[in-house]
Amino acid sequence: MIGSSQHRWLKRPTPNASRRCPPTCTFKSSTAFRALAPTASFPGSLCFASLSAKKPVFLAFLLALGAGLRRIEIDRLEWSAFRWNDNVIRIEATRYFEPKTEHSSGDVQIDPELISVFRGYAALAGSNFVIEGPQADGYWDQYRAKEVFERLSAWLRKHGVTARKPIHELRKEFGSMINRKHGLSAASDQLRHSGIATTAACYIDRPRKATSGLGALLRKGKKIARMPDLTAADPKKPLDVFHTLKFRFAKTMPGIPHFYVVRSTKNNAEYEALSERIAKEGVLETWKDGKQYRYWYDPAGRWKYWEIHPVINRARA
């Protein structure tokens, strides 16, 4: 994380403190910035020495990756948007900014260590905007900090980010990190999407293969307990195969799709066996006309059988 011991230089500066950064500053793959590859071609570690020395570019980077802000939100963000005691950045309509949608307004929770970094820069700020740049009397159409974004994009590409919109990849990775730690719903809230479908489709890396761990309870010593496979059989056939019972589809009753077989000398033995099973194991159910029939369901739960002598019917359970 940004507030780890190897980044103590990011503590809040004093008015007389030097703005120079140490010669090296590397976020290793074991930190919060690891695993960036799912959404962008980031290297395993990034050296921020050259970036952190460029204040506006570095702040834009932190706002994109650490808070998931859109480029326009970074461009128009004012220091008054920070709720220092709550570790929150509030995105709302201002004199210079109109949110993308009604869902785009809201509070973005950020790490306490990150809020401390911004608090330090705020103490040295010479502008009401977080990213210093041209001022204006009101709303304008183009980016104020266009040069800053160009420099950040160039830096990201130089360090391996190949996406067409490298800064937006930082926002995507922010969402992926929230998803990995707190789940999809939290990521959608932090990204301020209208629903989780947008978050899942565009902003979240591939789901990891996760299991409940229940399989460990099915072990007998070092061996896995073998259970009967009720799904391996052909779904078009019942679990108990009666080879001489040739079921036919009842074409004359398309409104009640089912199959039937008529008792004959060739199938008499198996017909009797199935008829007996229906009689012994079947359950009474009432049909639409009020009549009751005894139905037997095969163990796989695919078919149900009932007899109207000398015909045995079957339909999907």
C-alpha cells in the first residue's frame, strides 16, 4: 500500500519541505498495485521515481488508480471535494463540472494513507484545482489538464500499458482491485455505475476459479468417496433402461407432449416390471380433469411414468 514503510517519503509535507522525491520508488508486485495484468499490460513492478517528481502527473495517476476517477473528473476536481476526516472524495456538480450521469455523483472512499498524501499536496496547493492548470470563469468543453494527461499516457505506454486509453485502464484496475477484495457490488458502488452489469462486463477482470471447499468433506482418508453419477446417462433415456419398451411420441396430442408404449407379447416382461414399479413406488397426483393417476419418477428425476392399461406413458418430470 502507499502508506507502507517503503513509502514513508509520501507523508504530509510541511510548507518548507522539499518537493523532491527519492531517487527510486518501486511498487513491488506484492503491494496493492500488483496483478495489474488482467486489465492492462502492466509490468510486475513500476518505478515511480520519474513520475512522482512531476506533481500534476503523479496526482492524476493517484486519482485514476487510487480513486477510480474518470479523466474529466480528475480534470475538474477541486480540493473542496475532499472530505478529509471521512477519507472520501465527493463527486458532484460544480461551477466547472457536470457529472456524466445521475449515478456518477457520489462519494468515493479511499485509503487513509492516500488521503494523507493528498492532504500534504493540498497544503502546498496554489490553485483550487487538484491538477493545476489554466483557470477559467466558468464551464468549458476541453480538458484543462490536457498536457498532464498526455504526459501520463506517454509514461504509462513507456512502462508497458498497451491499451488505447491507458489512463482509463487505471480506473478499470481500480474496480478490479475493489472487486477482488470486497466483491462486485462494492466495485460497482465505488465506480458509481448504474448497475453491476456494466461493472462486470467492462471493468472487472476475469473471475478466479473458486470453490466452497465442501469437497474435503467427501474424502475418506486420502481417497475421494465415489458417489453414483446420475447425470452420466443419456438424458433422452430413463435411468432404468427397458430395452424392449420402445416409447413413441404421441403425435396426436401435441398439447400434452409425452411418449407412450403399448403392451405386447414382445415387451410383456419389461412392461410388467415397469407397471409393478409404478404401482409400488408411484405417488398419486391429480390431473387437470380431476382424475388421479399414480406417477413413478425415475431416480435421476428426468422422467415420470404413469399407466392407463394397456399403455404406459412417460413425460419429462
